[in-house]
Amino acid sequence: MTVITDIHNPWRDALQPASFRGALFHVETGSVENGRRIVTHEFPKREEPYSEDMGRRPYEYSVRGYCISYVHDEETPLYRRDYRISRDLLRKELDREGHGVLQLPLLDPLTVVCSRYRLTEEQRLGGYCTFDMTFVEFGIPPPFKATSSQYLLAIKAKLERDQAIKSMNESEGAGAGGITFP
């Protein structure tokens, strides 16, 4: 008797184990959401609005994953008799700050941040838990990321520089209404 895994399918060959920051889990469902950032302007005494395209929205991935007790212990934490080991590893990574790599079974690795998740365990389904996770595309960080103190120091330096330029122009006797540049 032939089983479905006997039939060669290219997509089945491409399946990858699901993980976030190396913490493995099984995937029940996954979806991706995207679109455009549209701002609609409405004007007084005008019937037609104007919709402005502000660019692409960040990709958002919704994943329902699960951890389940396995028949016997194997080396990989996902395949253990105690599902709580893989549950706790995944939960630790979801709680950790910053971005990480999300690997879903049929997608290339993605650099994302976990914006939220829900862990559900039911007594009637002992040895099993589900994670409803939402990940958002990490994207490209801005070229300069300043702390508040760095920002204030930059403003202070600019004010001092402007004051020095003003003093220099005054001492050189810039004409009335004349502007000189250093």
C-alpha cells in the first residue's frame, strides 16, 4: 500500500524544521499579512478624498505552533517525553528582547521581532501546548541611533558651534544685514 510520503513532491523536500532563535517547535498553521500604508485625506467642502501611499507595511507573520510529548527521549529538545522542555525553551526565546531568526517550514529564514504570543495549555490535552505567535519584519535599523544623552550632547555642540560662528562674525564686523559664513 502506498502512503502519501511515498509520492515525490518538491515542496515536501524543501520542508525545514520550525524554530525561533534556535528553539524548535511544530507548526500547525502559518500566515503572512502585508499591504500598503495608505493615508486618506478628507477635505472640507470637497466630495472626493485623496489617498496617499506611504509605502509598504512591514510583513507580519502569524504562526500557530505547538510542543507535544514524544514517545521516547531523543537528543533534540523538541522530541522528549516531557513537552515542557521545548515549551520553556521557546517561551524563553519569545520573551527575550531584540530580533532573531524565524525559520518556518516552507519559507527562507526571516529576521523578525516577536510582537506578542499566547501560550495555551489544556488539562484535557495533557502533554501538549499551543503557541499563537505574531512576528513582525525587523527591517533595517536607522543609520544613527542615539541615546537621549547623546542627542542632548549633539544639540549642545551645535549650539556652541553656532554661538562661536556668531561671535566670530560679530568680531569681524559683518556689515548691517550682511551674512558671512565660516
